[in-house]
Amino acid sequence: MQPLNGITVITLEHAIAAPFATRQLADLGARVIKVERPEGGDFARGYDARVRGLASHFVWTNRSKESLTLNVKHPEARRILKRLICENADVLVQNLAPGAAARLGLSYESLAAERPEIIVCDISGYGVEGPYRDRKAYDLLIQGEAGFLSVTGTEQAPSKAGPSIADIAAGMYAFSNILAALLNRQKEGKGRHIDISMLEALGEWMSYPLYYAFDGAAPPARTGASHATIYPYGLFKSGDGKAVLLGLQNEREWVAFCEIVLQRPDLAREPKFAGNARRNAARKELETLIDETFAALSADEVIQRLETARIANARSNDMHELWAHPQLKARDRWRNVGTPTGDVPALLPPGSWHDGPPRMDPVPALGEHTDRILQSLGYSQSQTSTLRSEGAI
């Protein structure tokens, strides 16, 4: 049995942070009811149409959920939502605009008065207190506020991360905090309010550069695909134009790199390259030496030398190469997940599933489960039809 089987999660979510958190809960067996606007639903449904007419972000973060459409401006729709939470929910997750959930009567204080065991997780850009509390926040903006752009990119220009890392960080901390709150509820019998800030989540991930710049010290430089403070560590081109990634961590590896990869054992005895700090200071000279060696080799030949020297290495794959990655295939990590337009492949969630597979049910169509959920609350077909005609659902 999946570990969260029997747990019900109600979520008022959009974009990435909250949907990613609740998808993890669904993977572990929780029933996740996603409340969406009747007109358009979660706006991430419209980001693109790359997955057989569906949005790539939405397909990624919304499998195994039930979609319920409610127009919360309608009084009966608000009553339905409150009943769902107070009669059925173990967890409420929301990342609406600042203050919106409280105005709907969905603050932790309000809900806990009726359902003391409820766990409420609020996800926002900056948290529920402080001078930035009411500011809107998108992933790129948080990457800037958290200093991520200052250490990412090249010397000439900062660069954002490709995936939405501020959203992902917040989603994962929401997930882990909800799991902890469920465990605590087993011990103490009461719920908890969880306040997740995107700024604080990404700020935690920025702790290495924060400490590197401790007490007014210079922060890490922007070095593209190279490491800011360890060298050689990064991307290098081979003679066939393909990129190879490699990284050295200690002096044993430096000696092996000189002797086997560069075939220049004399470099291991050069005082100016002794120790990482000196190699980092001389990175331009070292880069030239490495490029000269690699220019005469194919990527496969470079990797063979690196493997012989036991130097960590990898290929710089594109998305098509990731789809076909031999390691993922060998470990049987792909499954099929249903969508309104047909099955698509999906990676198993990280981890071992020896005691049973994760839940990987279909991605819902907008409002697909509305009638069934209302029926479970005692609404007749005629009442449901009336609500639909009034625009409540």
C-alpha cells in the first residue's frame, strides 16, 4: 500500500510550486483534489501545447489528481469548498495571490477552529509576514532576489536557470514540511500551519555562495558551465565538437589527470598548479593546455582517458539524449501516464519502489471530476446542473 493512502489533500494551486508539491503527495498515494477556475483553470494549462496539445509544465506537475471546478465568487461554490475541507481534508495547500486564501476564510486559524487536525500549507514568494509580504513573485524574480543570477551565467551576463528552480525548491520544502506535519499529527493529534517562502527556499540553496562571500568577502564569480572556485571543473570541447564535462576534487586526481588524460606528467610537478587554489588562479593557462589536448581527440576518446584515470566525467546531453539515456533505460525508470489526449512517458519519482509502485494516474482534464465529487457531497444531478448553469462550477 502506498504510504499516503487515505490522506486527502485539497489544493488551490497554479503554476509550479504548489502543483509540484502536491504531485509528490499524490505519487505517495494521497488523494489530491485540485480546485480550478471554471474558465481556463490553472493558468499553467495554457503555457504551451508541446505535449500532444497539452502544456509541458502542467503534464509534469499534475498527474494523479482530481480536477474540481469552482467559481469561488459564487456563494454555493464557497460552501462546497468549505465542506470539502472541513469534512474531508487532511491537508490544504494554496499558492494563490497574497491574502486571497484568507479572504476566502481559508486561513489556518479559521479552518483549525472547525477542524483542529487540518494541516494548512501556504506557499508564497516572500512569506506571510514582512515588508515584501504582498508582493507578487515569479520564479525569475525570486532567482534575482535570492542572488542566484549574481553567481550564474558568464562574466559578461547573468543567466537564469532553465527549470523553475525557485518554484521547485519551494515545492520540495512544502512537500517535506507536510510529511513532517503528518508525522507530528500522529503523535500529537493536531494540525499545523506551514508557511513556505520561495525566497527562503532558494536562499537555503544559495548557502554555499552566501558563506563564500561571508563577512564582506568577494562572492563567487560567474563562470558559465565551469565551477567558480574549483578547477579543472566544467565543460570542455573535444575535437569532434562535442562537449565533455569533468571535475577534479583532490591532488591524487590532479596527478592522474596530468599523467593519463593530458599525458603531461610534468604538469603535476609544476608549483603554479599545486593545489586547487593555484590551479584556479591559473585557470586561463590550464584551459589552453586542456583545449590543446582535447582538440586532437573525439569525445569518446576523451571520456575513455578520463575513465582510465578515474576522473569524474559526463556528457553534456540535450533533451533528446536524456529521453534515450541508457542508464534510465537499464534501471527501467520509464512508465506511461494517461492524459486527456493520450498516454505519455513519465519518469518514476526518485527512490526505490520495492514495496509497490508510486501512484501514476492520469493528468486530469479541466473539471473532469466535478460531478463525481459533488455527488459524494450529496448533490443531485439536477442540483449540479443548476450550479453549472449559474457559473458556480
